[in-house]
Amino acid sequence: MMVDREKQLAVLRKRLAECAGGVGGALTVTGPVACGKTALLRAAEAPARSLGFEVRAARAADAGRREPLGLLRRLFMAERLPADLPHGGAPWVRMMNTIWAGAVTARPLLLSVDDADEADEASLRCLDYFVRRARSAPVLVMVSERSRAGRAVRPVRPCHEVVVGPVGADGVTEMARRRLSPRAAERLGPGLHRLSGGNPLLVRALLADLDGYADTLEQAVGHHYRQAVVALLRRAGGAELQVARCLAVLGDQGFPELLERMPGLDGRAVDAAVTALGAAGLLLDGRFRHPAARLAVIADTGQRDREELHRRAAELAHGVAWALSRELSRELSDAEQRVATLAAHGYRNREIAKRLSITVSTVEQHLTKIYRKLNIDGRASLRRAVPPQARTPDLVSPG
Ligand SMILES: Nc1ncnc2c1ncn2[C@@H]1O[C@H](COP(=O)(O)OP(=O)(O)OP(=O)(O)O)[C@@H](O)[C@H]1O
Ligand SMILES: [Mg+2]
């Protein structure tokens, strides 16, 4: 049972009633990851049926972006749709007309598309076409999509928008009441809200952890919560998963300048990801709300990725020369220190050249001088000359 969605359901019911009266169109359910978009779509289906709607539902993610017309095929069970069809030409219009004529009867129709941001381009264009025709027909195209900062196009337009965010404090207590005794729910509600940020997936997990305990929340935080944090981030994927992993592994050292310089991330992507994870309730002020969340993400990151993050952090956080001992740094020029540190970290000459934007032959010249100055005979000795704590910098011990 859903809590805290009365307003959204009221808008949905109103749109359904208008549509049943002959004025259809589109309605988008947006919100951060795991805040209840799918749950709201499902909840709209019952009132639709009682208003006499035929309901056709599909999850765009099942077909994926790469199968042209994959979503449309699932929505209309139209096996005979061509593999693809150029948009807008006469055959395309004929196909649209055929689908429309087959699906749209006197009975109102609800087309419910979950995760529309995962849909293939060709299907989205067809949905746009239906939305335009639906303005004077009893057809409602209802889609859900993640709210993402900086996204340029909406999957379907024009449309009404219904937003679902984290559940409010009263809603969280209400969720607790359904699982715990009324007294325990009142007592633990505020803590549950703080810890989950109101994200219903996390609230449910914490309630499952509390089962049998129900003493203090702190004692109860357990594997359901940890699993839910990881599940939430896997659902989010992309930059959000990457940023969360950086934050977890590197802790305070990872934020914010460092994150922006991680591969595949720039300032805007980091900002958008931190904002999105904050809106979902996982982060507060750019940090995990509970150490258990951070530990769960660290455990989920895998040792190789963790080591790579530490290594990059070591280079970036203090500049690449930080790792050399004072004695060595006195001997070497700044450029030589940078080359020596990277070489000691195990980088090859070509990688060092790329990283420092110099030529391979400059790297070789630097290394020759470094070996001479330090009176050593090559890279292996250089590794020995650089102190171990500098070679495998352990900036943060998890926990
Ligand atoms: N209003 C609510 N009250 C109680 N539980 C809810 C509510 N909304 C969602 N839930 C529960 O929270 C979990 C996540 O919801 P759901 O899968 O619908 O989120 P979503 O926004 O569709 O996620 P995604 O971004 O991954 O598509 C589910 O277990 C769902 O049952
Ligand atoms: Mg969903």
C-alpha cells in the first residue's frame, strides 16, 4: 500500500476522468530513483479500469533503446510491425493509422509506459504521434521517467507532469505503523525518516531490518538496508553509481575537486549526480546518511576498482609529487618528481607521457636523469627507492 501519494493520485484520477470524457493526451510521472514511479503507474490502473478503460502496459526497459519499435511491439502486441520504418513517410503514417484504428475504440484506452527514458527512439516518436491524436480521443498516454538534471528532451510531449519524491516524515511513520506496533512506529518514525531520506525502498529495507529488533534503529541497521542501498545505486547506474562509489571509497578526500577529475566525470556530471542522489534521499549534503551505506557501497565496488580509485586519489589529491619522500624530492626537479612518482606507481613510459602531456622521449630523458641523480639502475630500483606507503597510498581506511 502506498503512503503520501494522495495529491498525485488525485491528479491522475482527474486526468483519467477527462480522458474518459473524450479529451486525452499525455501524463508523465517523474521522480528520482526508487521513489515510487512504477508504484504510482500501477496504482493508476485500478481507477482506470473502474472508469471503463482498457489498459495496455509495457516497460520500456524490457525492450531497451536498441530495438527499434521494441516498446511499440510490446505495447500493442503487434508482432507484425516491421523491424524498423523511417519516421514520417507514407508507410509510417499507414502503420500508425493501422495501430490506432486497431487499438482505439469507443472504450477509453490507457497506454501505460514505465521507464520511458529507456525507450527506443522510434517508439517514442510513435507515442508522440498518439499523444497529438489523443487530444480529441479517449486515449491517455501515461509514462514514467527518472528526473535527471540537465536533460534536454522529454520522452513524450506535450504532457502534464506528476512528480513523486521521497515520502514525507508522516508518510514514513505511516509505513512503520503497518509493520511495527503503533508505539514503536511513533518512536522510530523520525529516525527512519532521517536515515532513509524518505526513500520508500530504503524505508522498507529498514523496516525489514527492524523486524524482531524494534529497539533502537542504530542496532537494527543491517543487511536489508545495505542491500537496498546497493540496489538503489544499481538502478541509478551511470554517473550516479560512479560518484557514489568515489564518495564511499574516498570519503572526505573524494569530494569535490577530486571527483570532477575522475575519468568520465566532469563538474556538471558530478553536480547532477550528487543532486540526484540527494533528491532520492540517499545523500544529505553530499554525504551518505549512515556509515553502513558507505560500507555497503565500498563492499560492492570490488577490490580492483577500489585500488584504482585510491591510486588516482593519491595522484590528484596532493599532486603527483606528494608521494616522494622529502629526501628524494630535494634531489629531483618538479618535472622529474612527477615522472618518478608515476613510474614508481607502475605506469609505463607511454602512459606517463599521456598523463603529463609530454612526449615519450622526454619521459625517457627524465628517467635517465632520475636514475643518475638517485644512483639507481632502473625502474625496479626506483620502486624500491620510493617508500611503500607512498607507492600504495591508503588515504582512507574504510569505516
Ligand atoms: N508511496 C509509497 N508508499 C510505500 N511504498 C512505496 C511508495 N512508493 C514506492 N514504494 C515502494 O518503494 C519501492 C520502490 O518503488 P518503485 O520501484 O515504484 O520506484 P521507481 O521510482 O519506479 O524506481 P526506479 O527509478 O528504479 O524506476 C517499491 O518497493 C515500492 O513498493
Ligand atoms: Mg520504476
